[in-house]
Amino acid sequence: MEMATVLFLAFIILQRLSELVIARRNTALLLARGAYEVGAAHYPMMVAMHSAWIVCLVLFGYDKVLSFGWLTFFALLQVIRLWVLISLGSRWTTRIIILEEPLIVSGPFKYVSHPNYMLVVAEIIVAPLVLGLVWVAVIFTLLNAAMLWVRIEVEHKALAPLRTK
């Protein structure tokens, strides 16, 4: 087993687990401020899909040699991830939580509507490619596309009134 591979997989697992802790805290804070959740019905499926992606990375990638070109791209994505998280601050969560306040339009949101979704799309492709798992990248890109089709539609509908303010 390659130590670099173990560290890469451990990073992904710890990152995702810590994000769930942050998301849970932020969700509770937002709900306490009067926000509400939409799209809760599809959330468990999204969590299951992302969990299956990580399981596939570990089960099929633990003994692979890392592609340092793809790893460099993955590292760049982590810088963008931090930019998104910092820009949203306590409003970042893994759920669709609607707070009837002006939308965030700074940071990456100044340039694109859904930088976090774009980032996750890229990560779902790039992380498996770091491990040479092209088939994992393809399968989970298709699954994620279906999930985002549902999720973005729900989010756009819920945020539409805030965009007109």
C-alpha cells in the first residue's frame, strides 16, 4: 500500500466528515435564525451517493499509485473549496436551507451561480482520476448529474423570491 495513497484517501474522508460537522452546526444556526429547509426528501440519497463514492475510492484505490498531475489539480480544487466556504461562512451547509436575507454575491458567487456544485462535480471526476479509477469518475459523474438536476431545480425555485428583492 502506498503511503501517499493512504494519506490522500484519509484526507478525503476526514474532509468530508469535518464538513458534515460544520454543515450540521451551520444548519442548526440558520434554522434558529428562522431559515427553513427545502429538498429534504432527496438529501439522504445525496449522502448515500457521496458515501458510495468514497467507499469506491477506498475499496478500489487503496493500492493504486497516485497520479501527481491529477493530484495537483485536486489540490487546486481544495483552494477553491476554501474560497467557497469562507465566502458563505455560517451560511454554508450541505442541505438547501433558505434564509430570507440577501444572497451571497461575493467571492466565487460573483462569477458563477453555483460554485460549490461546480467544485463537487470537479472533485467527483478528479479524485478517482488521481487513483486511475476512470470508471468511478464516469459512474459517479452520471449519478451526481442526476442528483444535481433535482437539487438545483429545487434550490432555484426556493430562491426565486430572494432574487427579485
